[in-house]
Amino acid sequence: MSLTSDGNPAPRPFAHVHAANSGLYRAIMASFAAAKRRFTVHLRPEDVHAALRTSELPCDHQALIDALGQLCEWGNLRADPDTSRVTTVEEFHRARFLYQLTREGEAAETALATYDTALGRRGALQSVALTDIITHLRVLLTLVDDPEPDDARVHLSLMALAGRFQDLADNAQAFMGSLQNVIDLHDADLDAFLSYKDRLIEYLERFIKDLVSLGTEIATLITELNGHRVDLLLDLAAGREAADAAPDGTDDYRERAFAGQRMLWSERWDGFHAWFITRPGRTSQATMLRNQARSAVPRLLAVVAALNDRRAGRSDRSADFRTLALWFAQAPDDAARHALWRAAFGLHSSRHLTVGADTVEARAEQPVPATTSWSAAPPIEISPRLRKTGSYERRGRANKVIDRSEQRRYLAELAAKEAAQTRLARATLVAKAGSPVRLSDLGALDNDAFRLFVNLLGDALAAKALGCAEVSTTTTDGSVIVRLSEVPDGGLAEIHTDTGVFRGPDHLLQIEDLIGTDQQIRS
């Protein structure tokens, strides 16, 4: 555990996200964030419990108290004694707390909300943003021609321009990502996708046309500003922001604030330039966005063609085999199935490779017309070698017999060694977890025991159903039963190995050796 400079544990405001009861912790933090938006500072446990009932998250009082205490331990919340409703000495000595968000907890909740918002953003290709950008650039051209530009108007125009550029870039990125998801998941609803496709292609074509026409005008305006006193505009904006810099005990704090803001505005202007003007060796962002939007149209059309082929029932090999399997299943008897096999595959014994003397004599006595079907003709017996090679005898020297006894001995020793290592690792784990034990109490494991432990843990987690707190499963070889249960108070478990430290949510683990039990019963 890391400590602060005063010796206290360092806050871990994001620990609740990966804890075992992360759903409960997130709901509690959401109730505090909602109270903060209503200008409510403190919450009692019953207030939090009422908020959880509103969100339909079941939680008893003791589990809520434990969760609030854990959040305080992580630094998300702060607990203050609640003495406002104390009327007796007994109530005074009973622990009652008011809870409020800490700075770390509020910052973590804001970051998580921003993450969820960005993850769910669908985005849009904004033609309106292009028009707004042209308007702001024209205002800047007017201001730069003024002998004494108004620094407030310059600053506001640049801020508005930066905001619209940021919206355009973020929404374009989100839209292209959502467009790819639409193309990849097109088979969710066929009719809805085909209807959506027409509107989407029309939308893309309109944006591409606007980007070509308006993008050229934006590039021209940016070029004109580069030829004017754009550095003066950036200096005015940086100076206005540096005027609000707070003193830090030095004399040059304003100069340093100005230098930082000036560098930021220079980077923003370079970004404006790179968005719409292609430089040697670097394609503009507008050109790349236009190419991506154009390439999305044929990809959408290809998806539509595949859907139409699927709806029309075009035959392919997999469909043919499925139909043939259905015919086999519906065949009335074996004779019909044999006839279907011969008609479908034609894999039959060859009778035309060669004819022996006995066959010639038999054919002389009982001639078979050439028009006779092979299925109706008398069979011809041939040797297996003739069937395989077309010749009765193998020519050349016989193959030398290779002695592989050494390789077999090596493989047997290797298998015995691996089996012994597995038995030892299983015995080690059963000794540590024969009865329910926390993962955090397993202690150190050697490489063999840790490898077996990870396999058993993976089997248990794979068999665990969503929302189920306990799971019991048997390994595929039937040698071990693994029982895994969630720990109500959560926490992080650490298992030390020769190659590093394994970390994860704490659970109760029990391992039962079925092989050892069976051997004891047989003995």
C-alpha cells in the first residue's frame, strides 16, 4: 500500500471500479454525485439507501454500511460524526456518520462520467460546424485589419473557433467509429438496415459535397490569415488569458503564463492549418475524412449486395451440404440413403483398373454388355495393393524398419515427469485450499502450482453465470472440483510467484482432489 508524505494511506479513488461489488459502489457514488448537483453536501446512510431503492438496486443496511466504509478507506468518501439527532448517552456512543464526497472521489466520478459519455457518443458529420468556422474566420480577418484590434473580440472569436473545431473533430471520429459498427453488425435487423442504408448514404454524400466546397473556402481563409498579422491575434488572446494568472510568489509569473498560453494557441492554430491544408508529406485531416466517408459508401453497398444474395437464397457449398444432410435425415431406409450417397458423391470401387485371367474366363462364359450399369454388373475382386497403386506388386527394395524405441522411451519419461509435476502441484493446491480460503491467503506458489491454479481459476470463472456469486465446476479431466465464491467486502488479492505478482478481486476458493479420493476408496 502506498503512503502519502504524512504517513497516511494514499487515496485509490478508482479501486471501486474493479472491485467485486463494483455495481453497488458505482451506484453509491452516483447517488453522491446526484446530491452534489442538487447542492447537497452530506448524506446519511438512509438517504443513500433511499437513492438505491429508486435505482432498483437491492442492498441491505449492513451491506450499505460496509460499502460506505470501504469507499471511505479508498478515499472516495469522508465520514464525519453525526451528532445532530443524539438525545441519549447511548446514542452518542453509537457510531453514526454523515458522508460526503472527497476531492479525489468527486474527480474520479467526473472522470468516469466523462468516459461513459465519450464511450456512448454516436457522433455526427457536422456541415453546420463548417459554416460556423467560416463565419469565425471572416470575423478574425476583419479584426486583423483593424489598426488596434479589440482583444476581447479577438479572444472570444478564437475561443469560438477552437470550440467548433473541437466539436467537428470529436464528432467526426465518433461518427466514423459508429459507422464501422453499423457495417460490421448489419445482420441484426435486415429490413431496418436496408432502410437505414439509404438515409445514411444520402447523409454521407451531402457531407462530402459540403466538405469539398466549404473546406476549400476555409483553407483559403486560413491562408489569408497566415499572410496577415495572425501572430498579433494569438498574442492578444494569450495576453488576455495570462492577465487572470494567479500569483505564485515570483515576479515573472505573468510572463510564464503568457508563454504557456501563447504556445497553446500556436498549437491550436497549427491544428487548424493541418485540418484543411495539405502539406508536403502530410495529408490534411479534411482530405482523410472525405476519403473515409467516400470509402464507407461502397462498403455499405457491398453489405447490401451480400444481404440481397442471402435473401435470394443463392446456393453455396455450406447450403448444399445442409440440404444434403436434411435429405439423409429424411430418407426412409438404408437403401435410400445408399442410393443418395452414390448419387451425391459417386465414391465406388474401381473395376476398370485391370482384368485377370479368371475375370476374362468368367466374362467369356457370361458376357456382360458394355452398356450395363456398374451397379448391375458382377463385381470384380482386386487386391488392396492394386486398389491403392494400380499394381499388384511393389517395385524396388523394401523400406528399412526404423527403430524408434529411444524416442518412445524419451516421450514416456517426459509424460511421467509432467504427470509427477501435475500431481505435486495438485497436492500443493489441495493442501492450501482443501477447505475454503481467500485468494489473498494462499501465499506464494511455485511455477507448476501457479500454472495449475490459473487453469483451475479460469475453468471456474468460465463456468460462472452472470449475477451468480458462487460457482462449482469440475475440470475437463474429472480430477478436481473447484468452488469459487465472491467475498462480500471485496478487496484485492495478491499471489506471489517466481515470475511476478498475480493480482485480482478477492474470492473464497476450495479445491477438492477427486483422483486422490478415488484411490483412497479403491484401497
